[in-house]
Amino acid sequence: MPRLPYKEEIYLRPHDLKLINIIQDWIAIWPMLILSMIVGGMLGLVFSLSRPPIYEASAYLQVSVDRNRALIPDDYTLLRAFEKVRLVFLADETLSEVLKRYAASRDTGIPIQDVADLRSSIRLNHREEGFQIFVYADSPEKASDLANLWGEVALTEIREATRHALRAGEYQSALYGTWCEMASKDLDSPSQFIWICKYGEGQIDPDKLEEGILEEVQKSRGILPVFSFSWIEKSSPPEKPIAWVSGWFVYCGALIGLLLTSILQVIRKQNLGRKP
């Protein structure tokens, strides 16, 4: 039976991967390393420039507790109250209405995307004075329009939920855990009242609520009737696309060039060392 030709395999010996050996290899081929990093960085830059530009538009809305007409004695209740507002901003109903209005404004009758796509291109930050919204799109006008529409729809939804919260009153604790009740602000002037907002645990059985009251509670969406809300700054079309992505492509291209050249150098040494 004829013997198969011997095929010598290339493998890495442990001492070849020591740091001192790698540094010595880098010193020996430093011109090639620099050239490969430059080429890799240029390829990364070309790749980043070939991608469609992304524009970031932002708007700022004031959503805060009116301290003149409300008292929230603990931070946990306040945290839960703002979380309910955040959920209104990010609700499917809110984002769906944003897409509907945008499609109507463009007179296309076809939504630009679905709610899941829009959700992946937005960001919401809660700041001390309110909420800052960010929208990322492939054109500055689209990003700005979507940001302003998002703010308008969210304020409308918050206003509507607050109206129902005023009707629901303390029954909100049945479903949402936080609620407000009217109390005298000044004992000497009983005509002055203030909302006192609290956290309650199962004080009311929701199954025992009348259907009309339960509907009001559900439509309130957990919003407390103590918020003031308005625009602080609407969005305007950004002048330039966001540019920080290009830098990452350049760095990654240079790093890949360095790694590939280092690996090729190790393989070349293996081949030279095995020649007769």
C-alpha cells in the first residue's frame, strides 16, 4: 500500500507567543506594521463613509411635579410617578400615533416604518427638569420632524391621562400603587388644598371597583394629577450627521491590520524554521 505524502503542519509553539518574542517581531517588521495599520485605518474610513449618514435630533420637554399644589413625602413614590410618565412616552400607542402623523404629513398614506423600527432609533433621558428625547434618522428633516411629533403626541397622552387621574383619585392605588388625595394646605386657611401623594399596598381590591371607576383608573395609566408639562425646546434639523462612528471604524481597521500582520509574521517564522 503506497504511503501518503507527508504533510508538515504549521503550529505555534508556546514560547513563540511570549510577550518578549512578540515585541521583538514587531521591532523587526515595524515598517510593515505601520503600513498595515495605515491601510487598515483607511479601509475602515472608506467603509464608514460608504454607510448612509445618521442624523441625531433632540427635543426637551418639561415634566415635573408642581410643588405648589402637591406634596410627595417619599422618593419611592416620586420615582414610580416619573416611571409612569416614561412609560407613556415609550408606549406602543404613542409611537404608533407618531408614525401615523408623520405619514399623514408626508401625504403618502404609508407608514415609514413599524413601531419596533422606530423604537430602535429613539432614546429617552430623564433629567431634573423633564425628559429629553432623541431620534436618529437618515435625514436631518426626518429626525427633527419625528422628535417634535413624538413630543407633541406624548404631551397629549400625558394630558389625557392626567384628566382621567383627576377623576380616578385614590382608586389609582388599586392598580398602580401610587395615588393622591386632597388635604388642607394650611390649617388656618382650610380653603387652600394640596395634593398629598402616597404609596399604597393593596388598599383597594380592583375586582370590587365599579366598572366606570375602573375604566377611569385604567385610562389614567398610573399618572398622578400633580404634574406640570410643556415644551422647553423643540427640535430643529441637525446641520451635520453624527461623526463619532467613523473614528471607531478607523481604530478597528488599524487594529485588524496590526493583528493580521503579526499573525502572518508568526506563520512566516514557522515556515522558515521548518525549511531543510
